[in-house]
Amino acid sequence: MTARPDPLLSIEDFVERSPTGSALFGLDLGTKTIGIAVSDGGRRIASPLVTLRRKAFKTDSAELLRLARERSIGGIVLGMPFNMDGSAGPRVQATRAFARNLSELTDLPMLAWDERLSTAAVTRTLIEADASRARRAELVDKVAAAYILQGLLDRLAGLRPL
């Protein structure tokens, strides 16, 4: 059996394959939820969209791709949960498996983006904003997805000619 190619592209290939002017999705994949954020068409600002309660891959991917079609998404940025030392643990393996399985269902280009400390940074911001514990639990995943996506958007802005 031949191994499937890695669906996670380099930033250059991702930019080349995602249609100009299309919005992007940012995903924060947790074990119980998937936080989803969306960019504007100019790829300057990421906004939290929704948090999906995970069920089964088939159900989760169908809902994700439905939302992507609804919003004419041109690419997907997956938060890659590396360990603090940069090593890849079980959550990285699970994220890569999600990307491989999703690539069987869509031609949307996918990119991995380092998400270390994204949830901690978002939680700290929500605490500073005096959000209750219940409100933080409701918001953290989709806001973390926006934080991840905004990191890529800021990097892309650095690649644009002035």
C-alpha cells in the first residue's frame, strides 16, 4: 500500500493553491471540540466563527465542509499543537490524521500553523476581559482558532509587496 502524500502544504504552496480574494478557515482541533475562525476575503482579519462539539469524523467533516462551501472558503489553516520543545506528540499525530482524512473529502489546500500557547494566550485575554468561567469555556476554542489564523494572516501580510 502506498502512503498518501502529506496534505499539509508549505506556506508558498498554500498561497499559490488558495484562490486570491477567498476567505480562509482557521481550526483549533481539540479532543472534544473544533474551534473555527474565518478570515475576510482580503486575508487581513480573523474572526471567531463557531465551536463544533466533536462527534465522529464523518459528522465533523461534513459540517466543516458545509460551512466552508457556505462561505466560499479557499483554504484551511490547522493549528498544530507542538510540545513546548517543538517535538510532535499524540495531538500533533491526531491533527495530521485529521488533515489526511479531510484531504480525502476536499481539494481545499491545507496548512499547519504552530499553535503553541494559543489557548493560554486567549484564556489570559478572556480573563483580563473579566469573562466568566462559563463564558470563557464557550469562547476559548473559536477565539483560539482566530488567534491561530491571525498568526498566518500576519505572516502573509509580511510576504506581500508594499
